[in-house]
Amino acid sequence: MKLFYGNITENNIQIHPDDQLHITKVLRMREGEKISVTNGTGDVAHGFLHLEGKKALFHTENVHWNTPDFGRRLHLAIAPTKNMDRTEFFIEKATEMGVSELSFLNTEKTERKNLNIEKVQKQVIAASKQSLRFHFPKVNGFLKLSDFLGKIIPEKTYVAHCHAELEREYIHTLEQEQNLCFLIGPEGDFSLKEIDMLKEKQIKAVSLGPQRLRTETAGVFVAAWNYANLF
């Protein structure tokens, strides 16, 4: 399946301008090639490519509405790394493995103080198309940890940190519940002050194992843990 992003209505299907350019200038696809288009909210259309000059148009064969998403939702909130390549790696892999929502945390030790959310959204769309996802993850903004905590359900939220002297439970002992949220700290981890704040919110701490993982590795690990238990 050659999957592209676009707008789908009962009367019309339009390939997104960025994908039209990719089809004509990069992929150099030919008239009549079979393609599919998704709107990222569960609808997908199958049909054929029609070229009119620089425009890539879509001839519909059939449309599937409201296709099912993964059975269990996972929200990952992570502090972006100083090296943006590492964060981009996490975004791509987490999207491929079915994460349903992404948030970015500004903590005491977060070195990166700005994030191009529009670029993140484009990376999510690209990874979703590559992995044939018809439901794109929701991308939230770059929030202070204290502001983010006002938006979550504490009993459904866990924090992964490396403070071995503090009480934690291993992630593999957790029950596979619906709508979980995991917080992943920055390079240098959450501060003890922040962990106390999370504890006051009744957010439980988890360990991801005996090794110390990089921020982006920890995020991918949690995404893989969830993905492995979806089927």
C-alpha cells in the first residue's frame, strides 16, 4: 500500500499539497498507479492517481470509514533532548509502535527550551504513513511539568525515573490498562523536587530495568512495552 495524507469527505478526496509535491517531484509516480489516502482520524480511501500538470489528484475506488485504532491508548510525555536528532528518533519509533498521544515536558533539567511543534507534527504524519497507521497520534505543545500535571489523570499516570533509592515498581508488573500515561524525564533525570511533586499528585514511579537508559531510549522502551501487549 502506498499511503498518503489528505482530506476525505463523502464528496471529495484531496491529497495534501505536501504529498502532491512528494508524489510528482520526489517519487515521480505515474498516472493510474494505485494509492491510498488517509485523513489520520481513521478514514482511508483506496483508488488511483490522476495527474494534471503539477497536481496529483485522486480517483476513488472505495472508502473505509472509522477503521479501528489500537485497542489500548498510550500517552507519552517526554522531555526533549538537547540533540534534536534523538528526539526525532523517539517520535518516529513511538509513532510506528502505536502511541496515541505525545506531549513534551519542560523540566528543571530540560536543556532544550523550544520545540517546533509543527515540524513534530510533520514527522508524526510521515511515520504514520510509513507504518500504515490510519489514526495519527495527537501532538500536544511544549509545557512546564507543573502545567502538564493539571491535564492528566493521576491514577492512570506513571513516571519513569532513575533514582534507585526511591520506591519504584518494575514496568513488567503493571497491569495492562486502558489510557495510560508515562512521563519520561530529561537528560539528567527529574529532580528530587519534581519527583516529590509527582508523588504528591499520587503518580507512581516505575523502573524500566537495571540499565540506565537515555531519554529517547526510555521513551521507545515504553512504546515497545505497550505495543508488545496489544496483540
